[in-house]
Amino acid sequence: MPPSIDEHTGTRIAHARKVRRLTQRELADLSHVSYSTLTKIEQGVLPASPSVIGTLARTLSVPVTELTGQPYLEELRKDQFDGLIQPIREALNVYDLGPDPDIAPRPMAELEEHADTLCALVRATNIKQAAADLPGLICEATTTAHTARSDRSWQLLASTYRTAYDVTTKLSYPDLGMVALDRMGWAAERASNPILGGIRQYLRGAAYLRAGDCRTGERLVRLGMSALEQAEMGRVRDVATGQLHLGSAVLAGRARDAGKADAHLDEARRIAERTGPAEEVHWLSFGPTNVDVHRVSVLAELGQYPEAVRTAQETTIPEGWAPSRLAHHYTEVAQALMWTGSTDAAFKNLQKARKLAPQQTRYHPTVRETYAGLESAKRRMPDTFSNYGAWLGM
């Protein structure tokens, strides 16, 4: 981290460790993170990888966000995002109150079209617009579901909760995102829709991955697979199943199980060859390209950074691929490049992510850790590097 900044992930780890009255050596032994790595992270000399942050958070019994400093409140206020969170929270809280007598919902088809529009906005990383429109849509969909009590209306409501998860997670409110997933499961059960139920378990698994709990994440994805077995056979079920295999692959990579990760990637590849590009099926971005970029993710999780970089260079991204997914990919490539010592190339990928998806990139913890790592490398960087750090709030 820049020496002028007193608080970074390393200092927050050190603070949490001291609160627990642990020495660096004791924390290293308990977490199985090497003593050398821990001391360098606390000093700000070495960036903390997502897996290390997750491991230390679990050992210290604190949320990952306490160590990463999320949510980034000052930046949220500057971007006028902070005022968008409470209305979403309030809309999620009225799920079981029945129809609101003060709301006259639009026709079902119009609400469904609006829900798809918000999904598209999130994939295009126009998070602010999606967050602003979402509470009203949730309230309309809630009243519609309680009034119509049809599978279609409950599916619509589940879709709005899914978008609430996407928005709140991208803005660094994971606890609120988990509330949204609970609501999604509640609505999916009433819709008797195993596809939505399976996707919800996949998203829960991804949340536990970010929290550093791979074992629970793997259990959730397995539950999702079981739910999908109840769905009607066809392309939609295949797409959802393929995406769950990709989630399982990343979880296995984080757990350092290369064999299991490869097996899930291979199965996802076989499914993708059958489905072809299916980016808009439940907005999962599934298809051959997503399998390729997940292979990069898995290699990075395994610590095989040169292989991750080489795989990324061999991957062709089609025109018009979802900006949210592509920006995330550039972020992971940047991190892998940093660990291989390719600092200039790493920063260029961070710049690509910002250009493609500024609202998402600014609040991505891996972006901040990678930037910190590049600064700590003490290599000569372009003038735009410090400007990027100021934009991040670092």
C-alpha cells in the first residue's frame, strides 16, 4: 500500500489479530498461512490474495469485509450510491406482508420486461440505474405475487430478488445480498421452480467462497445440483447445470484440489459444447467462453499464475460479451500478471476493467489488493497509476 495510507488490509488483519491477543506466529500456525507471508501482508509489502483473506477471516472469526474494509463508504457517498441501499433493504423486508393496498402493479408482461431490463443493466454494469429502479419493481412484484399466487408471479418476484443480490454484492453489502438470496429461495419454492432453486444455491455457494468457507460453498452447490435434477430436461437445465459445475471448479481450486477442479471444468466444457453460447439464459453468461475464463480463475486459485496468464492469452472473447463478466476477468488476469512480476501488463488490465465497467471495478476488493501489490512492487509505473489509485480512494 502507499506509505501515506495508514489503513489497508494488512493493518486491519493486524488489528483483528491483536484484539484476539494473538501473535503473528500464533495466527500463522492457526491459519496455516506462512509466517513470512503474514508479516509481509501486515506490513503492506505483500498483497493479500482472496484465499488468504478468507482463511485469516475464518481463523479470526470476523467477516471478510472487516479485513477488506468494505463497504467503501466514502466512495459510495461520492458516487451517490449510499442512498440507494436503504430502499432496497426496505423492499426486501416486506416480502411476507401480502399485497400493498397503496400499490397498483403494472401488467405482468410489463413487470417481466422491466425485470429483464434491470438484469441487462447489471450485466452492462449500469449498477446505479438498476439500484434506483429496483425497490419499486420489487414492491410491485411482491403485491402481484401475493395477489395472483401463480407460478409466473412468484418467478417474477424471485427474479427481482436475484437482481437485488447482484446489486448489493457488487456494492459490497454481502450480508444484504444473503438476505436477498433467502428471499429468492422463498419465492422460488412458491413458484415450484427447481431451476431458480438451483441457481440460488449456486449464488449462495459463491457468497461462501468470498467469505472463505469453501466446504459450505461446495455443499450448497451440491444441493443446487440436486435441485436441478427435478427440473425438466432441456437446454435451460443444461445451462444451469453447467454453471454450477463452473462454481464447483472455482471452489475446488480455492481448496487446492486440482483434480476435482479439472473434472468440473471438463464437465462444464462438455455441456457448453451442447448448449453453445447461452449468456442470456437466466443471465448466467454460460457458454464456451465462460468455461475458458473460469479455467483462468481456477488456475489463479491454485496459485498457478503463469498458467493462468497463458490461458488468458489463448482465450478469445467474442464481441459483445457481458461487460460485467469481462471486467471481472480482466481483474483476475491483472492479479495473475502481478504475481508473475508483469506489473505494466497487470495495470493495463486494471485499466481495461475500469474502462469497461467503472461502477463495478471501483468496488471490487481484488482490484484494490492488486493495485496495492503493484504499488508495493516499487517498479516505475506510468503517471496514470497514481490517478487510478486516487479514483479508487487509495
